[in-house]
Amino acid sequence: MADFSKVEKALKERGYTVKVFATGAEAAAYLDGEIDGATVGIGGCATAQELGLYELLEKHNTVIWHWKQEGADVRKKAMTTDFYITSANALAESGEIVNIDGVGNRLAGTLFGHRKVYFIIGRNKLTADYESAVHRARNVASPRRAQQLGAKTPCAEKADRCYDCRAAGRICRGMTTLWGPMMGSEAEVILIDEEHGL
């Protein structure tokens, strides 16, 4: 059992609502009950896929996710939804949420335009401090994702660290650190005592 007490306290002090669940299934059931009759955008998020959130939520919401729908404008439509669901590449015990992105929609979705943003985060994303969160995002999560996508980058080929390359297929082109919910938007962090995502 992970000890989320320190990060939960830090997140609440920063202005987040926090919920802790033992399993991903419990977290998914919670979100299914919380979001109803609304528009929902989902960022590139392996955790959401593992929890089957699209299939659950689409039964009684309008869900927009470029992993499930085709079209050049799907990512843009997800930017205008009531709610946005994503994860994090890393979460520091001190409360900073770190994400890296290639296209930018996932970062943008956490910054502006939604009534509420949900971050669903497995225990494997938790790090001791901000510096180790940045390190995890750059040197663990990003190379794994690049390898998963078959990117032609040094990190994907070696799967060991970020090389700060200039490859055309580079998928890490921007990074955000959230020190708290953005003004005018609610944000909730859902912590899961299981490993989910990269």
C-alpha cells in the first residue's frame, strides 16, 4: 500500500481536490458517477485507456478523444469540453504535476478552457521531489512512450534516457509544471494505489 499522505496534504494545500482509491476500477466507477450529461475531453492518456474510461463515460456523456475518433479537429474539440481527463508523467510528493507533450493538446487541456480537470495518477508516477519528477518525466515516461510509438529517436532506440535530440520524430517538445489549479478552473487529483500508465 502506497503512502499518499504527504502528497495528498501537499496537493490540498495547493488548492486541488484529492481522492484516493485502492484500485483503478474504483477510480473509474467514481468518475463514472461524477460526470454525467456533459462533454468530456481526454488527453493522450494510457491510464484512461487502462481504466476503460471512454467506454464507461460515453454511455451518458459526449466524450471526445483522439485515440478513439478520427479527424484533424478531434484534439481541438476536446479543448472546448466541460471536463478534461488526463494523467501526469510525474507527480512530486511536494505537489508539482509535471507533463511532457509533443503536439501540445494534452498540456493545453490542463491549462485553460475547462470547468474542471481530472488528473488520474497511479502510484508509479509518484516521486520524492520536484527535481525527481522532472527527471522521471524526461528520462522514464518520455522514452517509454517514444519506444511504444516506434519513434525514430535515440531515447526510443535505447529506452534509457532523454538525449535532448533534434530528431523529426521527437515527441517531447514541451513541458509544463503545475504548481496549482489554474485560475478559473477546478482541478482534482485522483490517486490510485496501483501502477497505471507509463
